[in-house]
Amino acid sequence: MKDSYITRFLDSLIVNESDIPVEERFKLRSLVLLCLAINGLAFVLVSVQVLGHYKDESVFAMLSLGLIGQLLLKFSRNYDLTVVLFILSGTGIMLYNVTTTGDIYSYNHKWFVPIMLLVNATFSRWTLPYLLFAIAVQCYFWMVSPKWHAESIGTATDHLVDNIALLVLVFCFLWIYRKYADMQWDRIKGQRQTLESQKLALIESNDLLQRRTEELQESNQELERFAYIASHDLKTPLNNIISFSTLLEPQLKKLKNPEIDLYFGFIRDGSHRMNHLIKDVLEYSRLSAEVESVEALDLNATVAEINDSISQYLHDRKAVVEIQGKLPTIFANRTRIYLLFKNLIENGIKYNQSERPEVVISCQELNSQFELCFEDNGIGMEQEYLDRIFTMFTRLHTNEEYDGTGLGLSLSRKIVENIGGSISVKSEPGKGSKFCIFLPLTLIEEDSEKQASLPV
Amino acid sequence: MSKPKVYLIDDDGPTNVYHDIIIRQSGEFDSYQIFSSATEALQSLSSTLTYPDLIFLDINMPIMSGWDFLEELQNREKHQDVDPAVVLLTTSLSSRDLDKSENYKEIMQVLEKPLTPSKISLVLERLCN
């Protein structure tokens, strides 16, 4: 249905009417109509001199009505109509003045206009035009108009020039405002569209990321399951090789054939090394595959337990493991922490050529975490290798130099990361290494925190 | 106490041969029987007169796993007052298996393969207690 002239006229008073939904438009048209009626009424009443004696009061009432209308519109969140309302009531005031006294600056409302404009400037989206207009009106009242007024006081031209100048100002503003508003609106619309399309793209890429993450997790789990099954099944035949070579060894020794002994040694050592490797791979895959049970662990006891289990090794190497101060009690999985500590302690002693290998374990509270350090007096490492040592199967030495599978530290890192921590290393060749584990403070049992003499 | 009677259930032939040697060398057992499947062992249990005191049981076996065997053992009619103690044998000790073993009161111990003389004496010690 084609809109009538009246609705089109009303719509044209609403800035950017095309962006307002049809059902809203009706409401806005009504408001515009109401505004016109208020101003029209004021105009008529003033014209017939009914309010002639109360000009200031009537102007004030009109402005108040305009303000109430504006506040209502603020709540409806349509700032554009606020402007329309203001202009309508403003035009009403001008016309009212022109038709009654033709003397605009002699009344108190010459303050109202700029103040209203400033109020609007503060609340509106169209701050700049409002401010400019407020300044312009103020300039007119204070500078231009009084001067002209003084020059041509009491003449008809005086009023005519005053009011025409003001009206020109109003219409200039209307025109500029319309242009500015359209421009702003287009810009905002453009921004909104860009945002909308960016949002869509973001949602899409987010979905993709989630899908990929799930796929990755799945394939990761599959890989770990595979590693677990493969290494588990590899162990049975390997166990047989180890078992039977253990049985065979004394019998072969009896033959006193150096060649047989040498070859047999290769078989025995090879199978033992493979056994270690499979054990570590199994351990690594289990870290992800199995749900860990958590309990309160006294780390001092854990260290003592490890010392006990490797006491022969420590004795042979004349090595010592020392705890500096007291270690806290933490909530974690017993087997994992045992493995982690054992790895770090054994590493400190294994890669060590000091006469008296030493591993010192200490604990320190930092801001939101605590730090467990394992410091040794071992061979240390070059700076360039430090990033690599936590990677799976990375070894810095041959099996002849130091026995190992290249999994110990990657295992350790995984254990630490699984409980929300991180591990780092400082090292210097010939001076030793210092492995530090950073764990969240929440892992510490509260009582032990008080008991433990943590140096801060 | 007389020497215990033992069943050994494992699907892997060479492992059985090795365990046979280790058990024989230990000389700690009165009689022992080796089964290469859990079903065979179950059949024997329902027909035998020489009921075992101890069962070394492999977990990973085709057709009937160690866990299945334990379920069957729980469900069948009791032939004697005391159930045989079960020692689970596994190629690699996992916390999952350990947790699961808590649910079976028959399981006395979970050990990593292969059996060694020291492991056997450990088992016997627990059995006597």
C-alpha cells in the first residue's frame, strides 16, 4: 500500500525512517503528530493573544513538554525522534516569538534554547551537531543580535532581521543535521554489517576449531590407545626373550666361548633396553588413558620411599639425596608423583660425574603457585639443548655414555602438566642442572602449608 | 601346612614353559597344573578332586579373559569351603587393573610377569598368612 502524503511528511521528520520497522513507525508518527499539535496549539494560543501576558511561562511549559517527550523517547531508545521533537518545539518557539512580540532575546528563554541543546548534546548520539548548534545560537544571542538590536532599536526591520537570521540558522542546522545524521547512520549501518559478517565468520571458524579439536583429541586418544596396546602386546614376547635368556645365561657361560658370551650379551642388553623403552612408552600413554585417583601425599615421605627403593644404587654411586627444609603435602596421584620424583632424582645422579653426586630438593612459595626444585651437581647441559630435552625420544648422550630411553623428562613434563603445572630447567655444563616444577598452590594441603617451613 | 596346589592359567605357550621351570625349580608346590585357556581351567575345576589353593591367572587372554574367569568362579557352585586365592599376572602393572582387582576378594595379589623365585616366595608368604 502506498503511503499517504501526511504519513510521508511525518516520516520525513523522523530521521532515517527507512531503518525503523513498520510497526514502530506508527508509534513514532503519532509522537511527531503530538509534538506538532503541542507547538501548533502554542502558536494558535499565542496568536490570539490568550497567553500574551504569560509568554515566558508558556514557553517554559512547551519546553518542558518537549523535554518529557524526549525522556520518553530515550526510554524507547530512539534518539532520532528526540531531535525531531526538539526541532518542532524549537520552531514553535521561534514562530511564537515572531508572531507575538518579534523580540526573541528579551525573554529568559534565550537561555533555555542553548541549555536544551546542551542537554541533548550530552544524551544524544548526535553530539557534534547539537554542540555546534548550541554554540551558534548562543553566539547569535550574545553577539550578533544585541549589536543589530542596538543599531536599529525599535524598528520593524530589527525584529525581522533577528528572526529571519534565527530561522535561517535553524534551517541551516536542520539541513546540516540531516546530512550528518544520514552519514553517521550509513557509517553505523556499515559497521554493523561488517560486525555481523565478522561475527558469522567468527562463529564459523569457532565451530571449525571445535570440530578440529575434537578430531585431534580423538586421534590423540586413539594414538595413545594404540601405543598402550602395542607396547603391552610387545611385552609378552619380550618377557619371553628376557626370561629364557636369563635361564640360558649360566649354561652358556659354562661353554667358555668368548664369542657366544659377547653375542649373548648383545641379546641380553638389547632386550633389557627394549624392556625399559616399552615400560616408558606404556607409562606415557597411560598418563592420558587412565583416570587418576588423587590423595594427600606427603612429599617428604615420597622422597624417603624413593631413596629406599634406590638405596643400593645410591650406595654404589656414593650419592645423596637431600631435602632442604620441609616439603609440603599435596593432593595428587601417588604413582605419578612417585614416578616424577624418581625420574628427576635418578636423572640428577645418573648424569653426574662428581665424586659425591648430590640432588637437593627444595620448595618455595611464589605468588599463586609453589616451586619444587631438584638441583644436582651433575654434568649439566649446554644452553642450546635445554628446549629439546623435554621432547619425546630426545637424548643428548649415546647408550654407551649414559643408559636411557629419552622418555623420562617428557614423561615428567606430562605428569606436571596433567596436574596444572609447568616444568623448567636451568643448567650449565660442568656445574649441574636445576629442574623446577611450578604447581598451583591449590594442590597443597592447608595444614601442611602451615607446618612446612616454606621460605618466602 | 602342606605344600599348596597350584593352577597356572596363561594363553602364551613360552610363558607357560618358563613359569613351569620357575615353579618346578622353586619346589614350593605340591602339584601344579598349567592351562592355556581359562575355559580349560574352569572345566578342570568342576571335575577335579585335587582343588587348587592358588591360581596364577593371566588377565589378557582370548575368548575368556582373566576377569571373565573370575566372574565365572564367583558364580559357580562352591566345591569346597575355601576359595582358591588368585594371583593376577599381567605384562604391565596398570592402575586400572589394580583398581579393578579391588572388586574381587579372591585376588590376593597383582604381579607383573614373569614369575621369579622372589615373587613366588612373596606369594607363598601372603598365602600362609
